[in-house]
Amino acid sequence: MPSENINVTAVVVTYNRLDFLKEIINAIRNQTKKTNNIIVVDNSSTDGTSEWLVEQQDIIIIRQDNVGSSGGQFTGIKAAYDKGGEWIWTMDDDVVPDLKCLELLLEKDDMNLVRVPLRHKPDGEPFLNDVIHYNLSNPLKKFWQGIITENHLKDKFVTVEGITFEGPLFHRSVVERIGLPEKKFFIFADDTEYFLRVKKFNIKIELCRDARLDRKLEVSPLNKIQPSKKFYFVRNLIAVNVLHGSLSVRLIRPFIILFLWIFRARSFSDLKYIFKGFIKGYFYKSGN
């Protein structure tokens, strides 16, 4: 059982999902281990979210332009850190933590450990999506080297490298050492890039099997992504490899990614955003 003295700030990023937001806030409020603060970053919602938030007495509200999930995480994590939060627990608005989720995440008291819950799909089955290992040395092999399987879940704690901003809990010292997310990413791979930095500082990441987080939405297939969003997928994936890969990865893999996405293109609009994403990703400069 975690100490009652542990200070936790929950961060939720939202945009036009008021019903989902109410559900996640209710789940955070009712955790068996209470949070000290709840910060909601509203990316300029237009569905009544702002009006509902001002009626809440226990929420710190930050309203900003819609700078995407990455811009929301940047703002929320920075605010939690600036307000003195000891532990930062962050997520988007389309997930719901089980009521014992935070308590179980805090089972291990280690500042050099990022812990994340096991996510579940809307049908209740485990969402096997977290990455065991990234390949950033050989451009001719896959970037994602191993995704968790049911077999991994025989263990209560699973060491991973790749997780998302869907429920990770980390100590403020992590922010002190590696900084904040790349807010320019807008959507996609901002979490990949952030936790690759975590790995470089030898901070361990563990998936906690018994800490449960339910996803409200299914993952959209790549062929159903809007053309404009394909820009972010291409740019950000290439940027991650340029920022963190070996020399051969930086020089070769962006072109492999480009050709794979050209093959997936279904329209001239697709191609336009894919080529734009390639150029912006290849010459991406880190910094906010």
C-alpha cells in the first residue's frame, strides 16, 4: 500500500470529448490512492468542455490553442512540475483507470522507475501494444523489435522500452533530467520520443500487469487516417529515427519509411502530405 504522504498530480489532456472527460475525472477522483491535484489541459474544446470545467472545484484548468496531444502533454507535465508535483500521472481523455490503478502503480517506491498500467481494449481484452525493444542501430530491420504478448503477462512486472502517454506515472526527477515532450509533434510518436530519452538516462520502464487502464476507442487502421494526419505520422516517425538512431539509421531509414508510405498512398493528397512529412522529419530539429 503506497504511503499517504506520496504527492501525485494527475494530468489529463482533452479536446472535444466531454463525455469521456467526465468519466476519466470521476475515475481519478475515486482512486483508492487519492491524487493531490488534477490538471486538465483543454486544447480549445468547443463541445461544452470549458463550461463544465469551470464548475469543478477540484480541477486546475489550463486552456490553450489546439496544439495536439503532444502540446497538451507538454503543457500539463510542465504545469505539474512547476506546481511541485512529486509524482506525475498523465493520460489523454479517452482512457479510464481502474479505481486501484494508481495504488498499484505506486507499489514500487523508486524514483528511477517509470511505471505504466496494462491497457485494455473496449472489448475488455488486453491491448498488446507496448514495445519490448526499439531497433535504432540497423536500418534494414524493423524499428519495433518485439511487442508484448500474453506470455509476458505471466509476470507481474514487464520491462519495456516503448509506452504511450496513456497512464504512465513518473517522478519529477525524470522531468529534471530529460525535459519535456516535443510539443511540435502535435500527434503521434511524442510518447515514443520521450521515453527513448528516458532510456538514454538508464531510467527503467515497467508495465504493471495488475494496474488496469481501459481504452474507450479502437485504434484506427492506417488506411483510414485522414491525409493531413499522415503528415504527422511520417514526419514524427522519421524525426524519432533522426534524433535517436545510429548514423546508418539516420541516413537510410527515413527513405525506407518514405517508400512504405508512398506504397500506402491512395490519393494525390496522401502523396503531398507524405512528401512534406518526409522533408520536415528528415531535417527536424529538437526543441520547443
